[in-house]
Amino acid sequence: MAASLFLQDVLDTPKSLQDSLDAIGESADDLASNLLAHGTRRIVALGNGTSLYASLSSVYLHNALVGPDGTLAWAVPTGEYGLYPSPLSARDAIVGVSVSGEVVDLLDLFERLRGDHRLIGVTNGPDSTLARSVDDLILTKASRSLVPTSTKTFVTSVAALHLLWLGLLKAQGVEGATPLRRELLGTPEQIAASLDLALRQAPDVAERLAPCQRVFVFGSGPSWPLAQEAALVLKEVANVPAEAAHAREMAHGITAVVDETVGIIAVNPPGPGQDMARSVLEQCAALGAVTVEVGEARSGMTVNVPCHDLLSPLIYGGPLFILANEIAARRGVNTDHPQWEADYLRATRRAAK
């Protein structure tokens, strides 16, 4: 296994998640009850990159359980919302997700919207501009990242949003909210198990993918945004041309460019999309691609850790990040200080005041 600061960050995920769950505690329930009492019925979550994919992954939980007359929740890229805002009332809420709390797009948008809607921040930066700019704050407790690429903070952001959605569902009398919250509180142990499995398997899987000139990552349901995050990490960490696709889209036009030079990774936890994903993998294998299933199957990367499919992004993120670290090592890429680091931080964050 290739040692790196990036890998250390990934392996810190269980502790960062446990600390975040402990810190947020019942406050998310209190915030949710307050929102409903205030008349909030529509909540949109905004983010860029990793924070966007965390938001997209999380809303599946809310929308799978809420009743037809309940709250509405969805996720949108920050830049897109700035151009085409949703028709929210003054009672409705916007959740801005930013690990650093210093992403310019989100800060500028919240400055424009202050007073128009209830503004909620989800961040790992207690002293950040975002933390000082919102009506309500959900603060994650991931330890300081050792590298610029988000991994453990993707997981803690998803979990923080899950706690908010579960609070809303509980306050609306949704029976499934309480047992799912109990399962969420047990995910740090499940993540530790999934990381241990990945550490043993990633070198062999990375060896199979090493000759590939291009990689597609696909999934369905909450695994689809996780596939987008995995593709982003492959680009940022391993310098691999990687794209994400929904499972059914992967089976259509994209197959026109699938051949023996292409690697295909299916993010495939137990759930309604599992059989479909395997069918798509078989289709791609028949075209000559190197195929890998990250799931229960014994071929590929086995993550035999039982979990609810709505919580699977928490469990399956780490193995995908560990795989990216191994692929980077084989490509001679420095995962800890990528070439894009300085330019990205300069373009997306405000100068320190």
C-alpha cells in the first residue's frame, strides 16, 4: 500500500465522522423543528465540487422517506443557483455546504440573499466567513486536512446533512427516521471495516486499472453522486482522465468510446440498482474494458459491510479514495501536492484577512 498524507487523511475518516456526529448531536433536530415552526417547506442545498456531491448524495435519504405532503429538498451547484434561482419564499431555507467556508461563489451568493431566505451553513471551518454569515450553522469536526483534496470531509458533510434531513423527517412523524438515525450513528465502525478491506485489495485492483488511458465511474441512486466524487478524486489525486455517469446512461451512448483502453468502475452497494449495475458491467466487459465492481461481489473490490443503501456513500467513499491513492502511486503522481493546488486555492477562496 502506497503511504501518503492523502492516505492518512482517508484513514482518519472514522474518527472525524465520530467527532462530527458527537458534536452535532441533537442540535440538528432542534434546527429542523425550528425550521418547520418557522414555516419552512422547501430547502435547497448548494455546493461546489465535493460539497455539491455530498449534497446530492444526502438528499436521497430525505426524498426516499418523506411523505407526499412533506418538505421538499434538493441539491444544486452554487453557480447554477446563482444564475437560475429556485422560487423560494421568505420562509424557505438554503443550505450552503463548504468544507473551508471560504468558497467565493457561495459567499457572494449568500451576501446577495441575506434577509431573503433562511441561510444555513455546513462547514468544517468554525472561524470561516461562511460560519459568520449564516442564520444557522452545522459545524463538522473533521481534523485539519493534510492535503487539498477532500475525502473525510466529504463523508462528514454527507453525515451532517443526513442529520438535518432525519431531524426534518422525525419532526414530520416519518417512522423510518429514528431507526435510520441509529444506523447513521453506527457508521464510523462500518467505515473502519470498509477501509480495512480496501487496504488489502486496492493494490491488486489498481494494478488491473493501471494500463487504462481513461476511466468511467458509475452508480445509481446515492451512489451516482458518489461516482461523481470518485471521478473527481481520480482526476485530482491520480491525474487520470475520469468521468462519472449514471448506470443507465453508461449503458447507452458512452459505450461508443468503451474499449480495451478504458477502465470501468461500478459503485455498487446492495440496493435496487445492484442488478442493473452488474448488467452494465457485463456489457462493458464484452467491449474489452477493464471492469471493477466496488460492492459485495468477490471480483473487483469487495466491500462486504452491511449498510442501508441510503447511507452507502459514507461506507463506500473511503475504498474508492484508497483505490485512487494506489493508482496515483503507479502513475508516479504526488497525491499530497498536486500541480493544480495553488491555482485552485487562489481562484476559489478569498485572501485571508
